[in-house]
Amino acid sequence: MTRPGPDPTVLFLCVHNAGRSQMALGWFECLADGRAVGLSGGSAPADDLNPTAVAAMAEVGIDIATQRPRRWTDTDLEIADVVVTMGCGDTCPFVPSTRYEDWPLEDPAGKGIETVRRVRDEIEVRVRDLLASLLDGR
């Protein structure tokens, strides 16, 4: 069930907000086509995006190069209908009555392009499934 408002909001969280959560946000924004709102954040944001994640997303026509790692905010948590965690364990916040999904994805940090492509493709499948559950009937 989503909170009142025109579009469901999803918050993607990981530790550094430099790879997985940024790729998820890129897929989400592309596939949602304006029918849902995506946010991403980290518990300990990196200085820059993972360049291999940026390259892997560019291969499928999604430009995340202008995104910047950032810490999640209390406002993000308040407006999120769904919080998707990716490897942040106890450092991710928990808000009662909010739908949570944990996506156990390999961390692409320091990995080669083949591994990052595999993570990217797994994220695409998960984002498609999430959007289908959120937008069913819209």
C-alpha cells in the first residue's frame, strides 16, 4: 500500500551511495517514466560515483554520471513508500509501517566491468518487479 499522493516514492539505500543504489535509481527513473519518484542515499556517502557503475549504465543508455553520492535524509524516509536496502545492514535506518525490501546484491566497488554488468542486470530485473508491484493498474 502506498502513502497518499499521486506517485509512489522509493528510496534506494546502500552504504556509499556510489554504485548499487545509484544504478537502481537510474533504472527506476528510466523505467518508471514519470509514474513514480525515486531517491537514493547512503549511510556513509563516497566522494564520487563508482566509475565502472557509470560506464556499465552508459552501456544501456542510462546516464548517471551527473549524480552525486549523498546521505539519506529524514525527509527521504518520511516520504518513502518503499525503502530498498542494498548491503547496508544495521547502518540503514528503519521506519515502522514503511515497506522494506532488502536486495542482497554484490558490491560493485573495486570490481571489473563484467561483475558490474551482472549487478546492473540483476538490478534491472528487481526494479522492473518493484515497479510492476507499485504501478499495477496505473
